[in-house]
Amino acid sequence: MNKDKQKLNYNQSLEKRNRIDHSISSIENLPNELFNEIFDYLGAYHMHQAFSNLNYRFQRLINSSSLLFKITFRRSTPEQMIRVNNNQILSIHFLSSIHTKTISSSDFDSSFNRLESLIFHSIEPDILISVLSKLTHLPRLFSLTINIGNMSADLTDIYRSIFDLPKLKYIRSIAKAPEVSVFLPFCIHKQINNIKHLIMNHSITLNNLFSILSYTTQVENLSFTHKMCRTFDTELMSSIMLPNLTHLSIYGTDLRFDAFEIFITKIHSKLKVLSLENPAKDMNYLNADRWEKFILKYLSQLEKFHLICEFHGSCRRSTSNSFNSSFWIERQWIFEIEINLDIFIYSIHPYKKRWFEYDSQYTMINSSKFMQIILTITCYTDEWYYLRRILTAGEVYHLKINDEIFSTELIRMLNLLPYLDSLQLSSVRLSNLTNMINEEREILSMVTCQNQITKVYLRKMIQIEDIYFLIDQCPRMTYLKVDFSNHMDIEVNIPKILMKINTKYNHHIRLLCFRVVVADEKLVENLKRLIHFEKFFSDYKIKRVFDDIYIECK
């Protein structure tokens, strides 16, 4: 059962259960509605094992027309153990290819008048075609998922049969083999089907996609994996009206930006959500000005925009500086860059709350600065030296490093990013400052004096000196967050951190956050007594929010 539905049913039936006579001492005396809830949590196989032929009452409950079964055939499911009335079946999921005989012999006639969902995994195309021909008379078949696995196949007849299912609203087709083809003629007559969700997890060319769309003009949610075609011809892409299409997801490679633009202008839709993942090694996807003009002209109703592009170091180019313009800020679409070894991952996604967006009242800060570019470095290497080649350093306000980094390398990186507002580190390994050359000492001094960092988050503290280093190097810090592994770490090290802060007469820290997995109210009380005894702050507030303990200084 869906978890949200379970929670809803639980809340709705709580009052009923509270009214149950507490004198009941036998399970057989419980009301039928409670058993119906229990049955909803069990699959048909397990329910029949537990209750079938137990007694007359349970047999009547199981055979009741109000009880619907969700049947799942797994590899370990004995076929002969599942015997229910056809008009009680809500869904059938074949999750293993070993049940081919059961699939082939199933009639799926009009007696399955309440069947709404079918899933076929690892099914052979020939068997699938024979099954699809039996489904046309099912009055409530709304959802169909087919997976032919790694088998190469021509899906033309399969799609033709799918489009003949009049009640179908959701279709998902999965094929992992690259040698998958669909060659349907363009539909010139009005197609009568109700498909709203068309999910094609297999490669398909744009020309063949347009043929399929001509049969599904009522589609609302479209997802497909693009396949390059050497004979790609925009003239073959006839304009098609898809007035209900609001969600579009495109995966795969080799879809150049100009071809994408042509595709969008041909489908005449009102997209609200657009998602593109690794469309092509085409730097035009990172042209913010071109995106802005195209969206304003052809995607004016777009609300959510997702884009992921990967480029190897050898393909690296300078990006446009316009992803921090008012166009992107107003829509709250965030541009991020992640460096993972020699791979540069560029992404655009809708805004979501992050660790540094809290003020002293633990509420989200609304500032255009937080809409700016975020740089993430994973698997740290010397690739970061190319920062100036991929963007203007002044655009980066937030830096996240997912790998351990030496303090000297961190300082050199901060020197390239003078306008950082937040810094998140996995861990920092302190270098021997006494061995620094004069040039490094000058950079260290300059970074300490000039950096604008106000928020720092350390995910793993190796030693207390790591915190000292960050406090010293970020004199404008107002918010410090540190993760601890247990109570002992936090109770031993927090006094040291507070002492260090107090020794800096001109510090600006106003909010501290200490995360510990086992945080509880006892720990909060211990910290209160500690702060009071040591007189670290005269005016402060302390509060626990789940695993985070906040200390706000006035």
C-alpha cells in the first residue's frame, strides 16, 4: 500500500479502533472493517496463506466483492497458490520471466472488470503482443507497464496495440537494448485514446517520436530517451498540437540544442515542467542568454526547469555570465557547477532550501544572493585551478567541497573566489603553517583580511584545531555549523569552540548549530548549565530542532 495512503487510513481509523470494546479477547471478535484494513496491507498470496479456508467468516470476507486484490507474481511465488475471483483483482504485477506460462494462458476477458493496472517484466515481445490483443475489452485498465529487458525488438506492433486500448491513461515502456525501433506512420485521423502519461524508457529518434505523438495528442506527461539519427530531417517533423502537455523529460545524448529548439517549437504545448539530462556535449545548453530568449518566446508558462550537462576536462569552455541575472533570480532557478575529477557537471534546478538559509530566528532568509551560482567540488584534484576558465569567480557565492582538502589548498581556492558568502567542507586537514613559503603566507594574510564568508559548515571535525582555523580565517563569520558523531565529542569540544569565539574580541558570530545524531533534551540542559557556569554568553537562546542544537547569541 502507498505510504501516504497507509498514514491517511491509519489516522482516519484511529477513532474507530478507540471505540472497539476493550473486553475483546479473541481476534475473531474484531470487526470486519479492521480486517479489511489488515488485508489491504497484505498481498493476495500472503493473505490466502493466512486466512483462506480458516473458517466460514474469513472465507466470506475474502470472497466479498468489496475486497480488491493486488496480485504480485515474484520469482518465488507459486502460481497455484493464487486463486481469486477475477472481479476482485485490482492489479497484477508479473515481476519475473518464469511466469510466462501464466501470462500466455491468461484470458483477461471482461470478467476482469475491476482490473486497473498491469505490469510485465522481462516479457518477450511476441508474447506481449498476444496479451495486448486480449486487453481491449477491459473497462478499467488505466495503467500498463511493459519491460522487455535487454532484448532487441521492433516495438511498432506493440505500440499499435497499446494505442487500441481505449481506457489506458498511463503507459510506461522499458527496453535497455540500443537496437530498439518504432516505425509508425503519422496518424492522420483522430485517434481515440485517453493516454495522459507516456513514459518511454528506451531510445527513440525525434522523427519516430513525432509519429507516436500523433496517436497521443491528449498526453500531459511525456518522457523519452533521445536517439540520434543520421537521417534526421526537420521537414519530417510536422507540427503537432499537444495542448495538454505540461511535463516534459528528455534523457540520452546527441540532442543538440538547435534540434531541441525545433522540437519544442513543433509540439505547440504549454509546458510547466521541463527536465533535460545529458542531452549532448553542446555548450549552447550553457548559454544563459539564449535560454532566456527561448523560454520567454516559447515556454512562457514554464514553472520548473531542470538541466544536467556533463563535460570532460578536454571539452571545458567558458560559460555565460548571465545565470545570475534577474531572469533566473525571479524564477528561483539555481545554476550549479560540480567538479568531479576531470568531469564538469553543470546543472540548473528549482530553488530548494539549503543549510545556510537561516537567520537568527531559524527562519528561511529570502535574498537574491542565495539565487547565485553554487560551486561543488567532489573528488578534489588540481582541476579547480581551471575555475577562471569556466566562469567569472565573482559569480560564485557558495562553495561546497565534498572531499577532504588541505588547508593551504583551501586558502588558494578562496583566493580565487573573493565573494563567497558560504563555505561547506567535508573535512579540512591542517597543513604545517611554519613550512609555508612567503607567497603562501601573503595569500593567507590577504584571504583572511578580504574574504566575505559569513556562513561555514564543517561536516567532519578531525581535531578541534580545524574549527579554530576556520574561525580565524573567516573573521566575518556570523553562522557556524559543525557535525559531531556523539555526545562525548559535543560536550568536550563545544566549550573549546565557545572559548575560542570569546577570545576574538571583534567576532561576528551570532548563530551556532551543532548536529549530533543522538541529540536530546538532556544534552540541551547540559549545555545550558555549561554556558551559564562558564559565562560564555550573557544573553542567548538555545533550542533543539531534531538533531540540530542551535545557540543564538544576542
